[in-house]
Amino acid sequence: MSSPMSASTFLDVLKSEGLTVVQVGDWRTHNRNHKGPWGPVHGVMIHHTVTKGTAATVRICRDGYAALPGPLCHGVIAKDGRVHLVGHGRANHAGSGDDDVLRAVIAEKALPADNEANTDGNRYFYGFECENLGDGKDPWPAVQLEAIEKAAAAICRYHGWGAPSVIGHLEWQPGKIDPRGFTMASMRARIRDRLA
């Protein structure tokens, strides 16, 4: 069981992994904590945004939209590899997912198929939205993939987690396809090597 790191620690941990971090407005206090608890945290969830253009992507992820208020993640990983921090605390990124998947993440075991949506993922996961159209054609620049690897590894290193604590939205919630364009198995392998 891990308590979420403070905003200052979160910033320091990302920078210590060699990431370029952009602090967006009041990110340190921008959250959905009034809707429920954040923590204990058990892992990191990776998403794609289905958006184009960094400025618009960061704005949407910070502010959300009528049906889903922001923040929609903790950090936005842009195509240029920069991490834009838009929230700290509970964020609307994971939604409801499979309790069997959560148990596997906690145990750092192979993930079962996600066939239920009975558990509040916003409570338990750090979330990164990654700028990509998610159509399977929009490229994932090497610098962006490296930033995803570094951001996830930084959080895992801080909490003493291994690469199995990093999952994609598609592995958590039935019907989700993100991230699309690379496999989570390949990303976990990169994170594992970075943590070694």
C-alpha cells in the first residue's frame, strides 16, 4: 500500500528521471478530490488522447469537457517528450475497471482479461495522457515513447514498484483501446530495463 507522493515530490521524481516538465497553472491543487479519495496508489495507467496539437491537448486534459470535468490525468506527454503537469490528486482518467486487474497489479502478476467495470480506478492510479490520435496511424516519436518510459519508471522507482505496475487503459476497462500504436508489453519491457 502506497500513499500518493506530494506534488513537489512528484515534480522532483519526474525531473530526476531526466524529463522536461512543464507546470500548467494551478496543477498542484487541481483535482477531483471532492468526488472521492485518491490513494492508496497501486500503479500507473497510460492513455492516448485522440487529439492533435499539444496546446489543445493540454487544455482539454486540464479542463476536461461538459461530460467529464478535468483534470483528465496528472500529466500530458506531448509528442516532443515534454511532460505537462495538469493535476495532482484524484483525476478523471481511469474510470471504473476490473478488480481482478487491480489485484494483479498489486501482486505484480500477469494481467487477467478485463471483463468487469466494478472498481474505481481514479482512486488507485497515476495517469498519463499521451498526445496521439489513437487511430493506429498517428506516429509515436521515439522521444515521446522514451518520455512515457521515463515517467512510468520514475513513479515505480519512487514507490518500489516493478514494471508490472504499469498498465494501459485497455487492460483496465472493457471496451477501451488505448494506448494504440505500441504494445504495453513492449513498454513494460522498456520500463523493466530502465529500473534494472
